[in-house]
Amino acid sequence: MDAPSVAATSFGTAAGAYERGRPPYPEDALDFLLPAGQPRVLDLGAGTGKLTRQIRARGLDVIAVDPSEGMLGELRRAVPEVSARQGTAEQIPLPDASVDVVLVAQAWHWVDPARAVPEIARVLTPGGRLGLIWNLRDERTDWVQRLGTIIGREARRATVMGPPLGPITTSTFEWAHTMRPGELLDLVASRSRVILLPVDERAAVLAQVRQLTATHPALVGRSSYTLPYLTQCAYAELPA
């Protein structure tokens, strides 16, 4: 298994932390990514179903696919009515032309676009859409910048897609997510680079985050924190 595959499947070991700590996505971003009407949606790289349940809440038919059975276990508990299947962007367990939209949240950087795009095009109906979405911490806020120094910074994600999909349309949405102190620790613990650290190094990172929350003026003594995000979106469509 190559390094990206190892990192992607490693999320299963931290599925609980991922479920507790990861934020949802702003509804404006979903309005941007989803076409009008009642499209059938594939949430590819669905994880614990953060995006899946938002799609389902809109009354849309959604299928979830993820490489990690650990993550899918959390998803099935959260949205048992949704079909959840093990698979990857390079090998999607769906028939040809079976969905109108494929959404990939926080996961496109784990895939091989040269293999994934033709496979996604295979399962899309003519005129169908591939949409990508990432929540990126907004480090214009001081404590968030300091958090990035501890756990690593988030660069804007590349939105490489390519043929047979058409031109890419992009947009970015500013919003904020309120979380409790324990959820902030879960957010950090669910990051792949932290998951893959040796036990002692992972403990040291979490200790630095606890120190930040115990000393930074914007955080100390608070029962909840407001974490600002920039949500980056992009989509491209298959010719009709």
C-alpha cells in the first residue's frame, strides 16, 4: 500500500475523535456545489458521514463510500438509512451512470486524479458533477495561527481534475464553528499527521494544545471556542 493510502486508511483508528471533533460544512457551500433539483449524490471519502448527513437532511438520495471500515462504522450509526460501502476514488463500488453528483470532502488530496477522475466520470450520469470541498482553518485569528504552529498549517488545496470533466468553477466561504475544549483536542487528534506520529510525540502535540487553551487570552477559562474557517469549493461537470 502506498503512503497516501496508508494515511487515508489510518483515519479508522481515530474514527471517534474524527466524529466528535471535525466540523460540518457551511450550507452556502453545499448550495454552491449541488445543482438544482433532486440529484442522486455519492459522498466519496465520506468518513464518519459529516457531509452525508447534511446531504440527507436536504431530502436527497445519498450513497456513502469510504476506504475505512472504522469510519463507515461511525457513519452507519449516525445515518443507518444511508447505503455505506467500502471503496476508493480509484475503485468505486457503483455501476456506470448511477449518480448525478460526486462530492469529495476533505479527501481529494488523498487520491490519484489520473485514476480517480475517469472512475468518477464512469459513475456519473451525462452532465453530472464532481464537487470538492475543504474546511481550512482561518489563521487570521491569532490563536488559530498559534494552533497551526503546533499542529501544522493548512495550505489552499489544489483542485486538479481534468478530462473528461469540463472547466473548474471555484468559490470560498467564510464561517465559524463553535466547539467545546474536548472537541478541539479531538479535532487535533483526528488529523492524519497526528494519527501517524509515535505515541509519545502525539501526546506531546496534544499537551501543547492543552497549554494553548490554558494560557491564550482568547481561550483561557472559556467553555467553548469559535474557530473560524475558510471553506474552499470547486466543481467541474461531465459533458451532457
